[in-house]
Amino acid sequence: MSKLTGFQQGETLIYMIEAPADAALKTINSFLVHHAEGFYLIDAGMDNDACWGAFNQAMEQLDFSAADLSGIILTHHHPDHVGLVHRIRKLNPQVKVYAHPLAIPYITHDKDFLGNRIAFFEKLYSEMDGMPEAAEQLEKFRASFIKNEAFRIDGDIELIQEGDNLLNFKVIDVPGHAPDHILLYDPDGKWAVAGDLVIEHMSTNAIIEPDAGGRLIPTVTQQLASLERCLSLDVQLLLTGHGRVIHSPNPVIEDKISRIKHKLERIMNLIRAGCDTAGSMARLYYKDIYVNQFFLVMSEVIGLLDHLERTGYVVRRKSDGVYHYSLTRRGSNESI
């Protein structure tokens, strides 16, 4: 049994739970917070035996059990951050779950919202020249609609969002990777729990999603703003959802911003080379990865094109149901 890594600021203790993951993610991290107000878990890993085993080993080392938890705080709704909520609630039905309002339709499996989400992607992939490759992804969406019903989070959910305070943390909205993503920031301790906003060893995709009205959320625009906001905070220790914690994180954050800008330039170069649809760009640049990781690749390309359009570097026109992109005068004359 590996020894827990602990961090302390004032009277607050945070213990890092590291569950094994694939080579890309390295680890799936959750954090136990020992505070005067109670014993809290930030993020709840995947619903698998590896995460469950790591959680229980950590609790055993601290001489606690799931029944001792006061609350579970979710940085965002993705499956590798909410997975153990069900198992913990079976042992501790009174444990509070804290989540952003925009997480609710995902974690409660709102049928209308998720049905509209499938329709949104079906239309979007068609307009973005993603067919026929999108067909398999759409089938995955439909299958998950049924499969994930069993993982719906029932019971009361405490809503947290920008401006709230929880334990020693200020809740800060940092959308981009997910519309409901939050950062938990302690200005006195100069540390923050960042979820997937920043991961040291890999890029964090700004994953496209529809809003409640079925419109494309400007995920890359949001991601850049969220990274800039994190950069503006006085953070000396960043506790992240995967891989290692980040000491003195500003250079890492600056590198993430630079990499996004490089990707924006790459999209503009693809347009200069004659690619004028999202699908043609994805097929040319990503090749086999486009097929194997269709959802993430199309998320990246569509999100980057959306940001370039919002900032005046490209325009689009629709022909035969598909959007075609070209550079504006600004896009032809300026770099990002």
C-alpha cells in the first residue's frame, strides 16, 4: 500500500488519491480534504475497481471510512470525476454532493437535454463535413444514453458556482474543458484544486457542447479566458485531475496558452493550404487519429474554428449543407 501524499496550509490538510489510468492520463486523482467543517472528497474518480480500491486504501490509511465523509465536491461532470458517487452514497446516503448548476442535466441524466444533445451533434457533424465517420460516434452517443441511465445521480445536490465559498476555497468558474468546470482557490494558502483545467503532461481538450438552447458553446474562447484567469491568481500549488501536482504553475499555464495559439495558427495554415471544412482539416492533419479519436479531434477543430470566427480571423459560408471557411483580411495579415 503506497503512502498518501499530503499537503497542508494552515489547519487544512489535503491528501491526494492516485488511481492508475491509461498511459495518456497516467493517474486519476481525487483529493481528501480534512477541514474544521468536515471531511470532504474533491472529485470521485471513475466507477471502476481501481478508483474504488485507491479510495478505500486512502480512507484506511487515515483511519476513516466512506461513512465519515461530509461531502463530495465535483469540479465538473465528466465520468472520471463523478464515478464513485454512487458507491459512496450506498454506504453514506447522507453525504452531500456539490456541483455547478450546468452539471445538473448531465449528472441527473436529464432525458430531454441529452436527447437534444444527440440531435445537436448529428446536425453539427453533418454541417462540419464529419460524415460518414461521425456515424459511429453518434451510435456511441445513443448507446450511452441508455447505458448511463444506471449512473444517474439521485438525491439532493448542493449548487456551487462563481462567488461561493466552500471550506477555505473560493469557487471560480473556469469553463472550456466542460461548461460546468470550477476551480477551488484558497487565496490565503495560495493553492487551488484545478480538475482538468491544467494537466502538466498533456493538453486538455476544450470539448464542444451545446448550451441549453442548442447553440455551440465557445469552448476554446472560454478555455483561453479560464487559463488567463488562473494565471492571474497567486497560485503556488495546483492540484490537478491527472498526473502530478504542479508547483509554481504559471510557466505551465503560459505554455498551455501558447500551445492553443499555435493550434489556431495551424488551422489558419490548413485553410491557406486549401482545406476549407472542419472535416477536411481533421482528415489531413490528424489522419488515423481522426478515425480512432473522432470525438476529441472534431471537438478540437470545430472549437478552434469557432474561436477564429469569433475573433475575426475567418468567416464561413454554407454550401450544400456544409460550412466552408476562408480567411478574412485580418486572418491573412495578422498572426494570433
